[in-house]
Amino acid sequence: ETTGPLSGKRLVVTAGPTREPIDPVRYITNHSSGKMGYALASAAVAAGAEVVLISGPVSLAVPAGVDLRPVSTAQEMLEAASKAVDEGCDIFIATAAVADYRPEVFASEKIKKTNDNMSLSLVRNPDTLATIAARADAPFTVGFAAETTDVARYATDKMQRKKLNMIVANDVSVPGLGFSSDRNAVTVFWPEGSESIGPESKQSIAARLVALIADHSNRI
Ligand code: PMT
């Protein structure tokens, strides 16, 4: 496909959870399945884009035509994203549910249990989306926001704070939508407007999002 609304464009999409190791057998993660990000990557290929998909550990088939770059931790996601943007990127879409914190130390041997309570010291992870958006050569950047309350306010705050061109707000408090499910409902915000999409399949939301992103990224 070379004639779609994204033909000639290079996209980088992050998807899935990250996995932050505690010791050789344990890690911290979340419920992201990667479905939203993989659906977006497929929709972007269908729209004619060249797509790099940076994915945390998921159990989904690789979408046809996508350059898949698997990662595990948040730090690896940042490295892979920076490299992909260095290679040339017009549009950056962050759907990944990145762990905000990682264990301060990785225990090289399995941690043994005792009869005492135990605590784990966590340190902040780097923010891939904010790092890409802050580059002098920043692409058109689209963030996602998974929220459970005050969705519109938190999402628009995040768009301004992270200097994004668009943000896709997900109300993850609705059962059957958001994390892991096949369906979703979102509200997309850009500086001058917004549009609600769904509830519907992640595939059809992805197709609508790609059309909106193609349209808005052409205006700047
Ligand atoms: O994977 P699925 O099961 O299909 O579920 C899809 C989803 C619910 C995970 C997805 O639609 C979604 O909402 N993703 C964002 C999840 C999130 O936790 O966002 P956040 O509010 O923590 O982060 C805001 C934005 O910054 C996101 O675009 C995120 O990718 C990015 N980010 C956050 C932290 C970090 N260290 N690096 C980042 O790039």
C-alpha cells in the first residue's frame, strides 16, 4: 500500500507492558495486553505507513508489514524508541503501559523468604514519551492516558505537561473496556478540540485514530 493517508510516513508505536525484574524469577508488571498498540500498528500499515513497533512482552501475533522490536524493561523501551526516532520518525504513538518504577537493585540470586515482612525499594523509570516529545527534532507525538477519575482533566494536563500534539484518554474504570479486553472507548484531545470514539473494537478505534492522526499531523 503506497496510496493511503499515511503513505511515505514513518511511525513508531510503543505497545504492551514493561517487566521490571526483582530477582531471576520475579518481576513487576501490569495488565496491558498490547492489543491497542498492535491494532494501531496494523491500521497504520493499512494506511500506507512504515511502522516500527516497540513492544513489551505480549502474546500477540506480529502484525504483517511491521518492524517489530521486542523489549522488556522501561529502560530498554526508551533506548529502542530513541534509536527508532534517530532513524527517522514522523509520528510517535505511545500506547505502552510503562512501569513508572523499577526495583532499585536487581538481586542476582533468588530472594529467600523469611518470617519477617519485607519491603522493596523502587526508583523512577525514564519516561519514553516525554523524552521523545522534548527532542528538538520531535515527531508529531500522540500519548495515551489510562485514568480512572477526572479523565478529561488529567488527560489534557498530561498533554500540556509532556508537550504532546494529541492525547488519547482511556477510562479504565469501565469493566470490559481498556486493559486486556478486545474493546475500548476513548476520547481524543488535541489543543483545539476533542472527539469521543467507541465503545467498539480496538481495531475500529485504531482505524479512526489513524485517520485523525493523519489529518492532524498534516496540518503542522
Ligand atoms: O494493551 P491493552 O491491553 O490493549 O490496553 C491498552 C491500554 C489501556 C494500555 C492503552 O490504551 C493505554 O491507555 N495506554 C497508556 C497506559 C498508561 O498507563 O498511561 P500513563 O498515564 O501511565 O502514561 C501516559 C503516557 O506516557 C502513555 O502514552 C505512556 O505510554 C507514556 N509513558 C508513561 C510512562 C513512561 N515511563 N514512559 C512512557 O512513555
